[in-house]
Amino acid sequence: MAYSPIQAWVQVYVHVESSWGCFMNLPGFHTALKTGLGPACRDANIPIAGARRHPAIRILHDRRLWPAPVAIGINYLRRKIQYPSPLLRDEAERNIAAITPPGRKTYFTDGSVDPITHTAGAGFAARGMPHHQTLSLPSGASQLADRHFAKGNGARAHTLSAVGNCHIDSAWLWPYSETKRKVGRSYSSQVKLMEDYPELVFVASQAQQWAWCKQYYPELFERVKEQVQAGRFLPVGGTWVEMDGNIPSGESFVRQFLHGQRFYQQELGVTCKEFWLPDTFGYSAQIPALMRHMGLSRFLTQKLSWNTVNKFPHHNFTWEGIDGSTVLAHFPPGDSYNMNCTVEEAVRTVRNLEDKGRVSTSAFLFGYGDGGGGPTQDMLERARRLKDADGCPRMNIVAPDMLFTTLENEQHNMCRWVGELYLELHNGTYTSQADMKRLCRSAEFSLRDAEVLLSSACATLGSAASALLEASLESLDVAWKKVLLNQFHDVLPGSGIGIIYPEATRYYEEAIAAATEVWHRAADALFGSGGEQTWTVFNTLQWEREEVVEALTRPDDEGGRSVGHVLVKAPPLGYAVLQEVNPAKPVSLTETDGLFVLDNGLLRAEINSYGQVVSLVTAGDYRDVFRKEDGSQLAGNQLVLFDDEPLVHDAWDVMDYHLETPVVLNKERSGHAVSPVTVVESSPLLVRLRWSVDISSDSTLTQDIELRASTPYLVASSVVDWHEDRKILKVVFEHNVLARNATFDIQFGHLERATHLNTSWDSARYEVCGHKWADVSEPDWGFAVLNDSKYGWMARGNYLSLSLLKAPKSPDDTCDMGSHEFKYALMPHVGTVNQAGIVQRAYEFNNPLRLLQLPSSTTSAQPTWSAMTVEGEGAVLHTIKPAEDGSGQVIVRLYECHGKKSKVNLHTSLPVTDATYCDGMEVEGAQAPFSTEGNDTTIRLSFTPFAIMALRLSF
């Protein structure tokens, strides 16, 4: 085929870009290529005059990098271009001669072999670098290329540990179903590529995706397993998915590793040695402790390179968590997991490295990612040429273990970072897709409670419960994996397209339903079923509780029973027959000067007609959270609407300038219609007020404010019909507490953050992640806010706010449109966070007492029953679960919640015969000290601050 000049230029340009990408980023290369094509350059309006003096040509001469592709391209053109006249052909030959390096004119002599289709020349073959386009190079070009690439680096050159990968988002701009196909395509491509490139090492994270490969592509999975055994196709990360790094609970983190590692061990015979989480939106300060609990000490990510204010000062460092645990952390200096193995990327990676002189190697993650794909032939060809090329860092394709082993040997040179790795971006993900957060929190507690009762049944009944245990373990395994999948870092954070959320909602609901079924099956096995029934109140927390619950207790006019409120008591981790208890002090309601005054003997609150809390004091204390000593008035429970228009990422971000646009909805002359507070219910056990506001012409909020007997906090329950456009709704508390730091609940502990803006690091944390509670305190007084489903907080000066709803329009333009229900609570307290029991109250707020009908024969013989309790302060018994191996043994997980050393005694009525320490993978360790007296077994435990501890109990 004959080409016009411009057609030929396009052909050669495309050929060179695909074949010799390692040169493409050299300054002036594109220009040199275009200049060398004579008549085609004229068509492209590129000057030819003085071509030899062109800067791009001088660079190539000086660097001895006159590229063979230009020679090949011109030879190709000389045979393929159809010139309109001999004069134009002669001019093209003169232009070719003008840019030919001295002594190298043999590059451009016509050859009888078509360089586009025939095999590679001896020069490249000798270096073991056959080109994937099977080029035949003229001998001079081949020798020149060999000579250049044979010039190795010095002994001190930095080494790039290149690791092939194809980060696949389990759902993002596509649903789970498409990810399954992406896995098949990506894995098959890499297995095929390994046939031609024996040096390729490819890693894949997320055990869920490996499981999908096994389920939907079984033949491919067997081929992959062969490469796993050869050490070339490797699992990394150890987690079920690459989950969000902030929102999942501590137990969810444990289960991510537990289910991920068990899959790799059972299916591949491999245990991952590193936590691989390159693309998530910040990293909890408790991750180092969780990693150590799971037997891991290596961590990799790159997302902090996205910071908008502060450049993170390290790429290699020792990361210390809130409990003092440390792990080796590595950030690839190229700031990407989608490298293409180009010269520019290699040079930039070393240039970016913050730890020059401290380490000798850095990760270089190459391959197409996010949507999958992985390394390509082009990338591997460029990696071969950059293996040891003068002027570039060495590039060696290695397994992650070799990278981390080298870094561990150099860890003594590294700096230390203490606390969270806060991403100064994507903080809107704490709020977007509110239902995902609500259902995740609900599923986590539902599964926890089911496991508590199942473990008690199996421990008590022994082999008689083997069928129950087998069926329940299978059901819980499926349920947990649905929850873990939904914790993927674009699903739970709310940054995916709309199509993925109905399926994710269904998965959460199925998990909750499965947990409820296991709960009832375990109760029937443990306590019996059938016959006359008696109502009991069940407590799955480790301390005794007294709370108001709704129960069918009062006779109605037709002789039946109706729903009413009763105050009840329940023992630790057990049940008691439902009996009404008289409150120590009834709840009272008075109206004074337009204010509603609620008092239950534990706290006193004043509510104005707009639903604002204008006074909040602990009984017997003079200090007011919302009223200053000079009488000036502050206010809590201000519902505030902000504009929310991020620069780029709607669902991901909340920019700091949104704070300049507050509109308080529930105040006088707000411009929003407010239905003033009315009394809905008033009794000795509960007072409930109600008010509402029109957020806009399309959105409304209705809120109940209630105070219950024996409860040290004021509860606000909201129902919102939300149809906004790029707005964010927050509840704001302007308080009277002088606190330089605020404390936030995180996984298995809590974290302090500054409330001032002294540094750029402080000011960048205008929206932060917290779990069940946040607190601002002076040394012996303060107040906390509890919540049941929210994660976005701000603490600045004397303001504490909780983000409630967001209205982004991308990537899901219907995000959060519709009805929402949520609760939060205000808790004033005397003493510190620990002395006030904020951790315990937050657990109670998220896990109310449950009503359960049991056979009257059981309750008459045993009116109360308690499985476990903890004697002493500071330890939270979070998890009681059957061992995953089906042995009938029980795993108990506790953590220290006060941030101090403590000793406690774990008491259990279950028939314990042995107790050992274990890790998060449930591998037995040393003997735990225990003693048994009668029906009570005591295990003596010592904790360091925020430590996570697990026991394995035998029966």
C-alpha cells in the first residue's frame, strides 16, 4: 500500500510510540521524529530548515540516543510514501541527509527486508530482549542500541522494585457483576503474558476477586494456581477486599484479614505478609495494632500523595499506632499504582523520594489499574531496557517480599510517624450514601450479637450443638463476606455509581437477616423453645444495664396488651425476666418563658421553641454546656445547611470553603418555616418533644427530642425527606467547653485531634472521621455527642459538628435522595471521658437491650442468666465468636479503652477447661492464667494502653 506523506507520518509515529515508549518522554523526541519525516512534516506544518541545528536533534546527539526507530521509520517511508513528483522525493532525501548523525548514514540505506514485519536483529537477541513487534534492525542501529543499554549504572544507583499489578475496584463506575468479568480478563492476560516474559511477577489483592475467579473461571483459576506455586502470580494484602481505611469497625478489620488470609491459605497455600491498600481515603491510627494482631508488619499505600495542603514528609517510615505498635510503612515515590515503565516515570520516582540516603529501593507498581488490565508487553519491554541503563535508576521486577525484606534491613534509618495517616481530601466519603453507613453499623452489631449467643450455646451444649454450629458457621461466613465486600473503598464510602447501591443494600439486609436467624436458633438451642413463653430482656454487653424499653406490658381495653415503656434491668451478657423497675427519679417536664425544661435526675436540659438546646448541665454541677458564666447564650442542636460544591469530586470531597456558607435552619428569622416544639409524650419514664423544619421547598426534617429515665444523655431522633442539590446538612453545637483537643472514637480505641488551627496540618483536618462518639472536655468536665450511623465530624474552637447528609451529583446523581432516619445524643459529664463512661454509653446507644421470649419452664428455673462479665475498668469485651475451624472452641476479643495500663478479671459461667492467648488468625499461643471455682472461671488479664487481646477458650 502507498501512503500519502501525512498518512505515512501517522503510521510511523504510531509504530514508534507503541514500540519504543522508553524514549517517548525524552525532551524533543516527538519533534525529532516529526522533523525526520521530511515531506510529512511539511504537511504537518513543521519547519525543516536547519534541522541539524534543531535543539531536539542536538539533545539526541549529545546523549548518544539517536533512536533507531527514526531510522527504521524513514527507511519504511522511503519505500511506502507515494511522492507526487521526483522533485519532492529529492527534497525529502536532502532533508533526511540533513539530520543524519555524522558517520551514521548507513542507518538510512535502503534495505530489502521490511523492518515492520520481520524478526529482531542479532543485537537485541543477544541481550535477551526480543521486541514484541519482531523488528529487524539495521546492524548499525542494533549496535548503537546495544552500546547504550550496556552502559550500566554505578553501584549506588537507586533500585526500583517493579511489581506488576492491576488494582481492580470491586465496584466503582461499574457494578460487582462487571468486576467479575474484569477479573477474568485481567488474570487471563497476565497468565498469557508470563509465557513470553518469564521475569514477570504479578500481584493481585482482594481474596473476593480470587474467589470470583475460582467460581466463574475455574479453568483459569487452575492455571493461576500453577503460577502461584511458581512464585510469579502472587496474592497480596491478606484482606477480603481493599476496604475503606476509616469507617469499618475494629472487628470488621479483623474479619477482612481473617477471611482473606484463610482463603489464600486454603486455596493457594499462601499467607500474605503485607497489608496492601494503595487506594483508600485515609488510614486509622489503630491500623498498626490491628495489623500486629493479625501477624502482619508491612504496609503499603500511595494515597497520601493526594493531599491538598501538606506533602507527607516520608515515603518509608515506621508507623506507630495509638497502642504503641509499629509497622514498616512504604509509599511508592512515583505516587501511583498505574506506572507504564517509562523513563520519565523512573526518573520522577527517584526525584520524588523523600528518604534519599535512607533506603536503597522503592516500589514501582506498574500495570493498568482501577478497571484492571495489568502490565502489557510494552511495559515489560521498557522494563527490560531500563533494567540497568545509564542515567536511569535500576529497574528490577521482584516480588513484594524482596522489596520489604530490603526495606526492613534499612528500617533503622527511617523516621517514625505516630497516629493516623489523614488524607487531606475525600473527607466527604464519611457522609455520602448515608444508608451504606447505617446498614454497615447495624450489620456489624447484629453479627456480633448473633455470635455471642451462638458461642454460649456451643460452649454450654458441647457436641450436642455440632449441627447448630456447622449450619450457623456457614450462614455467618456468607453474611460476613457480604458485609466485607460492601466495605470496599468505593461502596461503603459512597463514591460509586448509583447502580451498585441497591445490590449493596440487599447484601446488608441479607446479612442482618442471617444474623437474626442465627440469634434465634442459638436461643432455641440454649434455652429451649415451645410451650408457654415469658418475656425476657437480653443484654449482649459486659456490664449490667438499666434502660427504658418498649414492651407489650399494659392491658388494653380489649383484654390484650399494648406497647408501653418500661424501665428494666439486665445482667451482663445475659438475660433477666422482664420486670418493671421504678426509676430512682422520674423524668419531669416544665415550661418556663417559652423553654421546655427536661430533668431526669442525671441531667437537666432546656429546649427552645426552635428545637435548639440552650442549656445542658449534669445533675448537681453548676457548669453549663451551652450557657456561659457571664450569662451569654450559646446553642446546641443547630441544624445547619451548607453549600457543598467541591472542585472536582462531588461524592468524595467536602472543601473547606463550605464552612463560609452556613444557614441555620432552626432559629428565628432563618427564612425557613419551622413548626415549633410540641409535647408528644410525657410520663415518669420518658418525655418526648417534636418539631420540624422545611429545609427547602423539596426537603423537610422532623425531629423528636427525648429524655428517658436512668439515661445520662438527651436523644434527638430525626426523619429527613432529602432532595437537595450539592448541599450538606450538619448538626452544630456551639459549646462552652475550653478544649484544646477533641477526642473521637475509632476502631478499638480513641484518638485526640487539635481543635485549633496552629499549623497547616491542623487546619487541613476540618472534616474528620469518628465512629460512635466524639467528646470535648476540660480536665474534669465536658460533653460528648453519640450517634448511631454517622462518621463525619468537625471540632474547631468552641464548635463541634456532626455531618448528617450530603447531596452530591456525581458519580451518582441520586445519591441520598429520599427518606433517612438517624439518631444522635448529647451527654454532659463530670470527670474525664474515661470516668464518665462515654465508651460504655456509646455501646449502649448503638446496641439497645433486646426483648426475647423464652420458655417459662426455663425462666422459672433460671430467672437470670449471665455468660460473662469483666471485673475492673478499662477493658471492653467486644467479641465472643466460635472459632472458624469448627472445633467448638470460642474466641474472645477484648481491647483496652482508656489508653492506660490496666488489670482485669474475665469471669464466665461457661464450662471452660482451657484458655490460651491467640492472635487474630485464631492461632493458639501461650497459656492464659485462669482458675475455676464452682461454676465460675476467672481469667486474669493485663493490658497496655489500647492493646487488642484475644483468647481461645476450650470447653
